[in-house]
Amino acid sequence: MRGDEERLRDVLEAIERIEKYSARGRSAFESDELIQNWIIHHLQIIGEACRSVSGKLQHRFPDIPWPKIAGMRNILVHQYFGIDKDAVWAVVENEIRPLRDQIEKVLRGLPDAED
């Protein structure tokens, strides 16, 4: 069974992968279906990983919007053909970098026993 640290590292890896292609800008995102699918897929991974983080850890770090992240995952998975690309890009532009910073902070605060 995957622990909290592994799930948080999954989040960071997905963020890195999103940043790799989002760096090409919004026009590339808008015009390239593969980039759209890549970013959406990795947002789903982030949501799934955050949804699976223990309640104890979520309670310890309430500044991270755990339910909101999981909710985004649910929208992306269950309303695939109705996904709002503007909303996805807004998440990429406004929320990915702060989330990365928060997750890195959480990982620095985990006890060595969870390594």
C-alpha cells in the first residue's frame, strides 16, 4: 500500500510533467489536443493522489485545499467531454506552482520514518 509520502511525490512528479508542456503557453495548450490530454491526465493523477492522502495528514496541513483538488479530479474524470479548457488552464496558471510549494513544504516536514 502506498503511503502519504509516495502519494505526495506522485503529486510533485505530475506537477513537473504539467509544467514541462504548459511552459509552451496557452496557445499551444489550446491548439494541441495531445498537450490538453497530457495536462488533464496529470491533473487527474494529482487529484487521485491528494484524495488518497491520509485524513491525518490532510488535517495536519489544512491550508492545502484537499477537497477542492479531489473535486477537480472528479470533474475531469466524470465529465470528460464537458471539460472547460479555460478552467483547466486557470488551474495550471494559478494553482500548480503554489501547490508544488505546499507539497514540498509538507514533504520537508514529514518524519524521517516515512522516507
